[in-house]
Amino acid sequence: MHLVLATEAQKAERDRVTHAAWGSPLTVEQFHQRELRLRAHPWCREGMRTWLLCADDGRVLASCETFLNESWLRGPDGQHVRGDSFSIASVFTEEALRGHGHATRLMDLVAAELERTSPRGHAAVLFSDVGAPLYRRSGYHETPAWDWHLPSGAAAVPASVTLLGDVDVAAALGRMRRPDAPFFLWPSPEQVDWHLERERIYAEVLRRPRPEACGARVGDSTALWAMMARYGELVVLMLDARSDAEAAALVETARGMAHRAGLAKVVLWEEPGTADRVSRLPGAIRVARDGALPMVRPLRAGLPSAPEVPFPRALWV
């Protein structure tokens, strides 16, 4: 067995193979077109690679994707030093090939390749939909995963709130405080726009309206969000709330945007910096996350344990 980077033809073939896992409600061709469009997005053009685990005769046994992320590790002097981390997604083995350890072998080889070729490498991260044991075998460790759910609501936008559009993403990220954590990943404006590109695709294919805004700011606080049309949700990608009142205004705005877009609820990933404020929002319900379990594999010594790493929803792939 050996590891290779996929050609464009092999990527197209994997689109058709993986449709059964991730394509619904799109047709096979619609899913392929979705993948083509996402791969053409600036964030993917700069840092996405598709990996194949191949048998000696060239048959594809398993596949995955990696995405380059900016990450920061606190040094002995207390200052954060920038490095590279890699988000791993779309780990897939066809049903007839399962049970032979191909996914584990793929993950081991990809991590070894990242270590070999990334002098500034910090970590590999993934968001498991199949629990932790499979990836623990390849050195990954999980962090707790909780969501906060709020129903959408027919609320007016508070007068103090400014709505944000797609062109405002970079400025919004620039206003946000970065985590006071030993190690963290931070999304680029292009990665946030990748989530909005997914929103645009599903809005077009499913013929439904996009939310009127992709975020909002009030005072010094900012939120960014995106529609998950498949699930009828507005997911908060990033939240920097400086007070309870500003957190409430931003989330109330998100609830109104969700309602007007025909979405049932607003979902926020729990993060150490926002959990207390979100827990005090009227109607907020804390639930164990079903899937998207964050897991971390160090690519170098000195990284803190996985539960210490904050994961905003914008990092999900």
C-alpha cells in the first residue's frame, strides 16, 4: 500500500463514490458540481489536497482531504508563534473494503507525510462523525463537544445592531479577540467565505433564500454565521461577545435572520470563552453534539492536551 495525491480525474471519481455518505439531498451530479465549485474556491486552491491510499495494483482503498490552517502556539516567553496545522476531512472507505484497517493506515501515512513536509507544523485536526476510537489508533485525542440550540424567532433587528454582508467578513474577523489559550487555530477570511460558498450552493440548488446577513456587530461584539440548508439551521461560525447584553443582541439577531430564511433554529458550538454568556441566554438548551467531535494529533512536541484547544465552528470542514 502507498499514499498518493489524487489527480483531477481521481477526485471526480471519489465525488461519485462518496456521494452515498455526504451527498444527500443532492443528486450524484449535483454533488460532483458542488465539490468542483468548492475545490475552485480560493481557500481550497491555496491549501487543499486530496489523498488516496492505493493498493500495489493501483486500486483506491481509502481517501481523505487536508486543508491548511493558520495556528498559534505559545512559546516559553509567553508569546504566540505562528505555524501550520492541517484539518482532515472526508475520510472514506467503500463499504466492501471496510474492516481491513485501510482508514487507519491512511491516517497514519498522511500524518507522517505532514510531519515530514511541514517544518512549521503544529497539529492535524479533524471532526469525527464516527466517534473517537477509530482516530485514537492514529494518535488523535478528542475534546468535549457540546452545542447550544435556540429556536428561530420573529424578532426585529435591535437598533444598536449593524448587519454584516459577505464583503464584511475580513473586517469582522479583524475585530475579534483571539483565544487566550496555549494553542489555537484561527480561520482566515477565505475559510469563513468557504462556509458562505456552501451556503450559496445549497441556496441555489435547493431554491431557497439565503439569510439577509452573514453576521452582525453591536458595540465591540461581533458574530458571523452561515445557513446549513440541509438541516434547517443557522450555525454561528464565530462569536466574540464582550458582554451579556451584546451577546443577547447578536443571538437575537441571528434568531430573526434564521426565522426570515425559513430555518428552525440557531446552533452555537460551545467554546470556553463564550459558554457562560450563551448559557444565560433565555431559551438556550445545551445538548451533546451529534457528530463533528474535534480531535487533535500533534505534529510536534509541546502541544497542550486536546481539551485545552478551542474550536469555533468556522474551523469545521
